Amino acid sequence: MPELPEVDSYRTGLAKPLIGLEANGGKALWHRASDSNFNLVKGQKIFGLDRRGKYLIINLNTHHIIIHLRMTGRIDITKGETPKYTTVEINFTDGQKLCLVDYRKFGRVWIVKNINKIVGHIGIEPLSKQFTSNKFEEMLEKRTGMMKPLLLNQQFIAGIGNYLADEILFRSSIHPMRKANTLTKVEKKQLHRDIRYIIKKSISYGGTTFLTFRGPEGKKGDFWKQLKIFRKTGEPCPHCKKPVTRIIVGQRSTHICENKQKII
Ligand SMILES: [Zn+2]
């Protein structure tokens, strides 16, 4: 599933092909993928791209196109035939179109004037200047839940999904079921560093390629080769060689080294 790094690879990779294009409307080919009025963007030019959590934001003159890829969504820019499994297409005056290609159809597209209507509820950006070690400590103080569901909570922190959470907690030697308020000061500092380290590293590799994800222009993300624990069940832990275990935490498949990540 696309997480912060994968969406970020679209933000940077789509800037060149999209900036300057003039929208000429569009449509939802799968009715539940969007209930926005695509005529709103007719005649507007794209002047930039942003990201908030796992949402990609395309900025036009007065409106924004916001895309959430969810499970299997990817974005294709094409001039020819609309790709199979396209759920939404946005047309441009030069004949090109942006297609949300999504065989499981969970991806969503919105056209809004005020982005906060869609992304206003999202928590702090982990790569922002505001996300300091002190700020993170403060955020954790009020929390009593388990660490993994907390990292996945988009209102707590933006953009972390299942693979990032497993990799981050493994690097920090924190069990995913540890209660947030039991972390020591040292562990909180380490976790803060590792959140930023793992996300930046994944971005530097263009994200990962799971399921149908392909970055801009079909480029595959290479971070999956760097994964240490995610989907490595039974394989030796890179630190202690004990086989990686798969457990369920908050209904999500979770991968840990029981030796490195102790519950107490
Ligand atoms: Zn280990």
C-alpha cells in the first residue's frame, strides 16, 4: 500500500510532466471514486504539487485536486487509450490525461478550494521542522495505547503505514504492543530519530514496490530491497539471526524480532 515515500515520489516525479498543463475537466469511471464536479477545474493550470500524509495534492489556479491511492492505486499520465482499471481521469487541453488506475477501486479523488476540508484532520508531518524530539515526547505523554497502532494513526502522525511502522519499530528495538506511556526518554529519542531515518531512506530509494505501485513514469521503488523485517517471516533477523515472527497487532499483520523487540 502506498505510504508517505511512495506518494512523495509522485509529488516530485509528476511535477515535470504536470506543471503548466491546463485542465479540461474529467470524470469518475467508477462512481464511488469521486463525487466532485470536474468542470470546476476546466481552464485552470497546474502550478505545483504538494503532499500531506498519504494524500497527493495538485494545485491549480483556484482549486486543488487531491488524490488518495489507498490500497492499489497508481497514477498514469497518458495520451493514448485509458488504461484498464482506471477509476478517475482528468483531461488536459493538450490531449494528455491523468488516470487513477486502481484495480481494487479504493482510491479517491476530490476537487476542492480549501484543502483542509480533506486533509485538515491529519497529524504532524514527520519530516517537518515542527516534528522535533521534544515535540514527539510531548505527543507521546498523553497516549496510553500500543505503539504500532499509534504510529499508524494518521491524526497522530502523517504518512506512516504498515511497512514503515514495522521497519521503524524494529530499528528502535520497540515491541509494537508496547504502551506509548511506558517508553523511556532514551527510547522516545531513538524512535524520533528512526521515524525520520526510515522515511527519508525509503524516499531516497523511491519508496517500495508492493502490489501495483509504480512511481511516476512506471519507475519502481527500490526500498523493498532494504527492508529488514517487513514480510520476512521465518527469515533470520539481520541482527541476531533469530527467525522473524509474524504477529497481529490492531488487526494488522506485523513483523518483529522477539529477541530485539521485547514487550517489557
Ligand atoms: Zn533479532
